[in-house]
Amino acid sequence: MPLTLALARERAEGECRTALVPETAKKFSALGARLRMEQSAGAQSHFLDTDYAEVDFAPGLPEAYASADLILRVTPPSLDEVAAMPEGAVLIGLLKPFESRERLAALNARKITAFALELLPRISRAQSMDALSSQGACSGYQCGLIAAARCTKFFPMLTTAAGTIRPARVLVIGAGVAGLQAIATCKRLGAMVEAYDVRAAAKEQIESLGAKFVDTGVSADGSGGYARELTAEEKAAQAERLTKAIAAADVVISTAAIPGKRAPVIITRDMVGRMKYGAIIVDMAAESGGNCELTQPGEHVIANDVNIHGPLNLPSRMPTHASELYAKNLYNFLSPWIKDGELRIDWDDEVVAGTVLCRDGATVHTAVRQILGDA
Ligand code: NAD
């Protein structure tokens, strides 16, 4: 029997993306896979059932998953969804691996082999599979748009008959994939952009986009190309220099993150108190606790006439392109292991070994095991 690849509609609140788009369905089918999909599973991303020529449709999730060998998802499955998976199936998605011991236990109880794309090694060969990057780019772009739409000022310089308008000042804190996209978006809209990151490589990347690097003298490269947590002295040095830049900004976009940890608190209540009246903070780190002390995840709060936005699931605001990129990441990860309609995974491959979360009824990822135990 050829490999059956299955997809159900994403049921998490506010989730509009899908893990299989018509283009990747065609490509999986060309590799010999059978495709089974819940009706209307692509509709929230504006892909119609009729766009998926190679797919058999099922009326609901249980029927879609019933004979699945390989299940594609965007978000982690609920416990009920895990229960609907055939024992021993392979699951791949953004599974929030550090979030729930209960979910891990449920996956292990059903002997699901689970790949969590958040764990994908950030190496050159894996760039085309890197869902954190593709979705981060969507998030950064959306942050720039939210900021421009909510700002009480023009982003570009404007020369009008009534006089000249100065461009808005934007500060981007955290210049990883999302932060760099936020910088590029705000630059395209004509704002004056400054940016800051603790990784040494970020300076050159910020400047290559035409933004000014804010130098706090703090450098904190960690392992795997990521930042590490700052020491108390480093935090104080960073705060001293950033307070001035934050006070001068009309818009602050913050995207700073440390993998597997709460987002660092960089913008304190006191710093908000020194900001311009009417200024805006778009805190992309809201999902993992927020870079601003006053951020409420999913809310818009006003403090000292500063508008603090903590938007959640930003890629889902542009589900068509976010899904296209995400679905291609999945195809690029899986396609080397599908031959003649069969899934033959090389467990020694560096990318596979780094991304696998559970296998044969056990949690196998070392960092997840250290934090959540064996589950
Ligand atoms: P991330 O989402 O984990 O963090 C966002 C940014 O916040 C990072 O740039 C980080 O340095 C920064 N940050 C953390 N603490 C901070 C603090 N206290 N103050 C200011 N900034 C702080 O990062 P990401 O966007 O996923 O990317 C992280 C790294 O991985 C980058 O170096 C990126 O170039 C690299 N990367 C490599 C590949 C690849 O080769 N496959 C793909 C994507 C990203």
C-alpha cells in the first residue's frame, strides 16, 4: 500500500493556516503518496477543495486520519486529535514541544513518531525547511504593518503645500528573522529605522537594510546561532542605552526571544513612562511573555498614552502566503524520505535526528526531556 498522507482542518482558535497547499499536494502525489484531506481544510487559507486535484476528501477529522501513515499539521494536536491518529503514525508540525507534558504523554501512548519543526537545526542545508524562519518573516512583516496602521504619524517624510512632515522614528528590538523583516517593511514605508540585537552578526544585517544599529556595548551570542540570556550587569548596560532610544521613538517593535525560555523583558514600566505621548509598541514576543513589562498577550493596552499591542499568531493574518511557505517547508523536509510511495527515513541524518521529538513510545529529544521529563 502506498503511503497515506493526511490533513485535517486546523481547529486551534484563530488559526487560518493549512499544512498542505495545492502545489505541495501535487508534488507529494508525484512521489507516489496517497493524499487524504478533511473537506474544506484549506478554505481558511482560501484554497478550495477543487484546487486539490490529487486529493481524496473525507467528511471529518476521524475519517481523514483513519488510515494515515503521515499526518501534516500547523498547530499541535489536541488530546482528542491524538486519539484519532492511528497507532504508529508519523506526525509533523509546529508542535510547541516544550509546552505540554500531557500532549507528549498522549503522543507516546499512541507510539506516534512526532517531528517538531521548532527543533529543526538552524544549519544551511535545512534553510528550505525552516518553518520558524518562513513564519517569522510573516510575523515581522505584519508587525511593520500594524505599527504603520496604528501610528498617529506618517511613516515617510512628506513634503506638502502645508509644510514638510518629518518621517516617523521606528526602533526594532531583536533583529532575527522577524526583526529584519520588520525593519525592511518599515524602511519600505519610509520610516527612519534604528535597530538593536545582542548578537554580533546582527549589526551588519541591520545596516545592510539601511537601518542604524543601536550599540549598547552588550554582546551575547549563545549556541546554535541564538542569543543567550543576559547577566544582571549586561541587562543594566542595555537598559541605560536603550532607554534613550525608546524615549525618542514613535514606534517600538520588539521581537527578542531566547529559544525554549520566556522572552526577555527589555522595555520596563519606567521606560514606557518616558516614551512620547501617542507612541506605539508592537510586542511580537507577546506569545512567550512579552518584551515589554506591560504587554498583555492578545490585547491592546494603553499606559501613559502609549499604545501597547501584544498580537498573537501573526502569520495567521496572512494565511495564503504563510501556508504556501509553511507547506513548502514540510515538503522540503519530507520529500527526501519518500521513495516510490514509501516513507524511508534515515534516522542518522542530522536534520531528522535534531527534529524528532517522540519515537517508539518515548520522548527522544534531549532538551525537551531535560525540561519536561520522559512523559
Ligand atoms: P529568535 O526568534 O530566537 O530571536 C529573535 C532575536 O532576538 C534574535 O536575533 C536574538 O539575538 C534576539 N535577542 C535575544 N535576546 C535579546 C535581548 N536581550 N536584546 C535584544 N535582542 C535579543 O531568533 P531567530 O530569528 O529565529 O534567529 C536566530 C538566529 O538563527 C539568527 O542568527 C539567524 O540568522 C539564525 N538563523 C539561521 C538559519 C539557518 O542557517 N538555517 C535560519 C534562520 C535563522
